[in-house]
Amino acid sequence: MRGALSTCLPDPEPPIGLDLEHIMRQGRRRQRVHRAIPLAAAAVTVLTVAVPWSFGSTGPASGGTLPVLGGSPSASIAMTSPAPPLAAVPPNQQTATVPPAQDPPPGTPAPSGTPSTAQPPPAQPAHRAPAGHAQDKDGDALAKTIVDRLPAGRTADYFGTRSATMVGARYGWGFHILWQDSGRYGYLMWLHRTKGAFPATIYGLPAEPCAELADRLPSYHCAPVTVSNGTATSFDVDTGDHRMRGIVWDQKDSAGGADMRVTVAFTLPAPGAWTPFSMLDTAPRLDTIPMSIQDMAKLMGIN
């Protein structure tokens, strides 16, 4: 009996005092262990095969995401049971990583069909001062006194300018008025300066008609105007593209200083001619000059 049992017991041989019941329990336990080893090996084989298959069936290439494995009891199930395949994303709904847009280098032309971001050219100022002059608040106030003596509703804009330097102890002043009538425009000027200083050409006149003997041309229609101080001459010029009408008045200085010259003229500038109002660059001109010589003489206070 002892020899038969010894073949079932592990080495070394159990102690001689081991009773039969204990030996039988030991044999049954061993038999259970021998049966459990093949089952455990089979489970490891299943796990080894199942895990790669479950990962390979739901990879990023199919549009799905890898399963998140936590520490809960269900984690072992997720590892050993293949997850159901995720629905494929339609091609027109797939997302892609787009690099951030970058501004093109300076000077790069805009692509065809893309609105240009180039800034428009700056608008011209409403008022322009003659060379060597600047708009002046005192000149604005003096221009306003002239505007107040004009027919109501005819002034679209006005301003005054003053020279930067003095000639013959006087500044050169210019009072500029934009005349309007039924959507058409003209320019009324009043110039006040020392005789011989600041020629009228800088104010937009092509010349100062009838001011000197050399300028009293037949085409200027020069005519004397009666005044109590000094001499005054009217002019009415039509060159075809530039029309002007006015009075030039040279006044004697009672203090013995240089004579003062005052010129009042209404002009319809020629296309492209300098004007103090940028609006006159494109605005339609009046068809006729709205002021007569008598109107201007009254405005000047000659009679």
C-alpha cells in the first residue's frame, strides 16, 4: 500500500507518519491542480488572440477611437471581448487638420476674385490755400461778413486765407466763396493786399486783367469805375474755357504808405485750373456769371 501511494506523492517521499486520510486528500487536491493547469493555459491562449483582434478592428484609420480602459471590473471584459466596429465617417464629413492662415508678404497681389484690401486714395481737402498762404480764423470771420451781404441760399461754402509774410506792412488776405445755383457752381473771390504783392495768379486767376496798362487788352473789356479814392477798373473776360468778371481797385494810403489793391471777381474756372475748392474739380459749372459789375461795385461799397 505504501509503495502504491508513493507513486502519487511528490518527491521527496512524505513522512512515514502521514495517515491515509491525509494522503487521499492530498491526492484529490493534486488532481484538481492538474485539471486546472490546462484550463488556465487555454484561457491565456484565448486572451492572447482576442486582445490584438479587438484593437485591430477599431483603429484610427477607420475613423473610430480606441476604447478607454479604466480600472473597473468591466475592464477585463473590454479587453477580452471584441468591441463592435464603429460606423465609418462619410468622406465629405471627415475632418482634417488645417494649418492657420498666414498673411501674405507685403506687396503680394490679392488672388483673383478676392476683394482687395488696398486702402483707397485719401480724399482731397475741401479747402486749398494759395501758395504762401494758409486758412486763417480771422480770414474766416472776414469772409463771413461778405457772405452775409450776398443773396440768401447762394453760398455753398466759404473760408478765408492769410499770407505767411507781410509786404508793405500788410498781409495778403483772400476771402473765398463757393457759389451755388440749381446744382451748378462758381467761385467768388475777394483779394486784399499791397499793390504789386501776391499776384492774382496764385488765387486761380490766369492773370489780373486791367490792373496795369499792359493788361488792358481789348478782349478784357476794361472800363473805368468811378471811385472817391484811387482808381478802379472793371473787366469782363471770356476765353472760351475760363470766364471772369470783376473790379480791381487801387486805393491810396492816407498815411503815405504803399497803395492797397482790392480785387473782387467772379470766375468760372477752366477744367484743370487751380481752385480753392476741391468740389470744383468735378462739379458742373454755372452756365453764366450771376453777378454784374454793378452788383460787385455795390458789394465793395464803391457806390
